[in-house]
Amino acid sequence: MTDVKHHLTDELLMAYAAGTLAEAFNLVVATHITLCDECRARLGAFEAVGGALLEDADEVEVSADMEAIFAKIAATNSEIQVTPASTGVFPSALQDYVGGDLDAFKWRPVGMGVKQAILKTSKTASVRLLRIPAGAAMPDHGHNGTELTLVLKGAFKDEHDRFARGDIEIATEADHHTPIAEAGEDCICLSATDAPLKFRGLLPRIAQRFARI
């Protein structure tokens, strides 16, 4: 199993267990869990506590609107199952969602040698695959919201730490960084955001409109 050093927060795991995350974040969390024994165990504990609380709660009537919401949550979570990691670059949860591995996509250049493939999810957040050439840097940027970045292959470093396969970096509005792929192999990441990034450079800001980052 992958030696994961950077994990999900309790808040994200509880939101995933409750079905309240955006579909894009659901996908990143589910993919991370297939690679991380620790987070998978913590998720199981949260689900067990939630189940016990529901069993002890009094029955109440719910409106038709609430029933529709619960049905939508159940459908979303059923699409993203936590399954064992695969032998490919993509863990099984991601392979099942996209219907393939690296060769299933048309990678589109976004500048500085970086390529991306945007995945189809709900409009509340976006998720994409990023291929960063070995030794290359992403433009320095900040965040207008939350960004979850999961490493699937290779590794990158930024001002905060080093992130390798299975590691997840959680960036918020307080963070500004410049991720740089390590030499030796390209870095493949799965990244979800709920707001546009904040770039300092003019060229990245121009490209942002077309890359939908």
C-alpha cells in the first residue's frame, strides 16, 4: 500500500460520510481513500458513529423536497464507490468513474508544458487531471476557495512540503504556492476546486479563461 504522509481532515471525511460534498470533491476523497489505509479506517469510524446516531434518533416525517435531496445524495455516492486500488496509475475508484486510465483522455496544453483533462461533474465545483512535466513548475497562485490536489504519480514540492503518490494537499484562501514537479518523471494529479485560482502573472491570468482553472 502507498506510504501516505498527507491526509484528509476530519471535516472532509465527515462531510463525505454525510454526503454533503460537491461531486468533484467526492471524487478526490474517494480516490484518496483507495490509497490510504488511515483515512479509510477513519472514514469507517465516522460512518459507524453516524449509523448509531441515526438508529437512536426519533422518526420524523420529511417533505417531498428533502426526500428528493436524499435520493440525489444516494445516487451521487453510489457512482463513486470506494474500491481497492488498481495496478494502473489511476486507483479503481477513479478508473471506474472515468472509464479508463491515462490513455482514456485527450490531454490539452494549458501552458508551460502542463496539460490537463477536465472531468464532467456537477457545477458546484470542478475537477481535472493535471500532467506536469518532470522538473516543471506550475504558475504561482493563490485561492479564492478550497483546492484538493491528490498525487497519482510522481511527486511535487511547494513552499509547504513534498507530496507523492497518495498524498493530498488541501489549500485554502490563506495559501499561496508554486508547485514544482520533481525530476525523474511527470507528476500526475487529480485536482478539485470550488472557485477560480488567483494568479499573479499576466500570462497565467490570460490563459485562465481558456483553461477554466
